[in-house]
Amino acid sequence: MAKSNSSELSERKKLILKAIVEAHIEGGEPVGSKAIVSSNMLSCSSATIRNEMAELEQMGYLQQPHTSAGRVPSEAGYRFYVDSLVEQYERTTREVGQINRLLQLKMAEIDQILETASKLASAMTNYTGIAIKPKASSVTMSKIEVIAIDTTHFAMVLITSSGSVKTKKVKVDRAFPDYALARLSELLNSMICGLSNDMITLPIIMRMEAEMRDESFLVGPAIKCIYEVMNEIDGGELRYTGINHLLKYPEYADTHQLGQLLGTLENQDEILDLVSTSEGDGINVLIGSESSVKVMNNSALVFQPIKVDGKTVGVIGVLGPRRMNYKQVLQTIGEIGGSISSMMNDEKALTDEIKTKGDTN
């Protein structure tokens, strides 16, 4: 998130800009000098405030819509506010309890964790929550378990390098003995885990079939299943909750524009590309045209990557109007995202420690 040049603004201009942004976020209407005076934030005359507002407009931080005497923040104004003026949000006891309850959940799949976090972020901010599994460049398997269902069906539990857990049911044409699945599981873990789909070559598959001998017919369906899971995860996934919150804001009163935005969310690709190419580990804030997605010109997207062992396994965030309550949103996304990352990294460290002790015994 690029920082604005705060040296060009006096302290009085900063206070006026902050007051206008927060008043516009709350009311959605242009803000005039009388509103600033009545807020008691500054001990100066209405005329002085009008002059400062005019200068802020000339500098590009404010806009004057139509013929109204009031001003609204521009994208540059919102950006300056987010980078330099936003203060710590006061978290209520109820909100702290919601976050703590989320962290107490012990869920196996990152998909569930992200979706639950998205719902919580939406409920706490009154904006649309998003949960994203970003596009991956090289998904691999970290562990594979094969479990018998009956003599012609087995289940594959696939744990990927991104932390996802997928379970697939496989049917084969011939009956197999119980011991065959243990051998298949051993070969898959030793020969397939750690390889991306383009590295799983025909010679590797043929070597596995030779090792399986009479049960070589199990290899092909198992590899096909692994390919399918890799392709699913490589494509990325976007889920959103609380889309109805957008209807509360006049910015989305135009049904055509709202329809275009919903269509973009439904198609997913543009948002997934946007998030997958974002830089930095912290919170990202994209305001209006800062986003490459055209239909988001009147919106803001705030999101944070969830990292486990240095790798991004997901993203959570919120989507709302440009005049969103950045103070609350930044605090909410930062706390939820940071807490999930810490929880998952602690669990991975514990798992690695247990595995290491097991290997040495």
C-alpha cells in the first residue's frame, strides 16, 4: 500500500480532511463547513474552514459534486485517510467475543476457515465479505491417504501444499485385496507428493504400475483423481457472503451498475487475478480506479493474505462503497487475518514437531 505524501498538508488541513471523510462515511452526503464547525474538532471560523476546503479541493483531496456547497472525498482523499489519518478502531466486547469464538474452532479445511472468517467480517462491518483461494502456480500434494470403502471402491484423502484437504471417491472395475491400498498409499506418498501436475510423467506412472504388480489397475484412477484436485485448486475460488449489505448504500442504487458488479463477482476471474497479483503480506486497500476491475470504480476492496509457513493459502476481505468505514474495516480484517495465520502456523509447528519426534522414535 503506497503511502501518500503527508508533508504537503498542514495539521489543520489533515484534521479537516479527516472530519470530512468520517462525516461522509457516516452520512453519505456532501459535507459543508458548518458541519465541521459544529463537530468542535477545530477552533477556527467557518470562513477559514471554507478556504482550507477549497485548497484541499485544488490539491485533489476533495470534490464538489453538482452545485452543492459541500464536498466529498476524492479517491486521493480516501487514500490519504487510509494511509495517514485512520485511527485505531475501538473494539466492543461483543466483537472481541466473536473473533475469539472463531479462533476456537478447530476445522480441518482452510476452505471452512476462510468462509467462516468471511461471514464474520461481513457481519461485523456490514459490507460484503469475501473469501478467496488465490490462483496457484504449482500446487503439489503433501500427503495422500487411501481408504477402502468396499472391494471395488476406495476414498482418497488429499492434503495439498496450500493446506487444502480434498476427499474423492474412486471406483474401479475389478476387486482388490485390502493390502493393495496400503501399498498404493505408500507409493503415492513417496513418488507423487511434492510434484506439480506437469512433473507427474508417464515413466513415473509406469514405474508405480510395475511396483503394484497385479493391482496396477489402481494406479491410473488414483493419478486421475490427483490431477483433478490439482486443476481445481490451480483455478482459485472466490466466495462471498452478505451481498445484501450492498443494497443498503445509495452508491449501488443503479441496478445496471450493481448487476455488472455482481456479474464480476460471479465470474470470479478478474477478482482472482487482482488478488493473486497483489504485493505485500499486510492488508491491501484498493480504492475505486486503483483496482484494475472497471466495475469497481465506485467501490473499495480491503483484503489480507493468510500465510502458513510463508505461503499464501487464502485471502479474506470485504467489498463495499468507496466511503466505507476504513477505521473499522482495517482493524477487523487485520485482527481476523492475523489471528488465523497465527493459529494455523502454530498448528503446523505442532504437527511438524510431532512428526519429527515420530520419525526419531
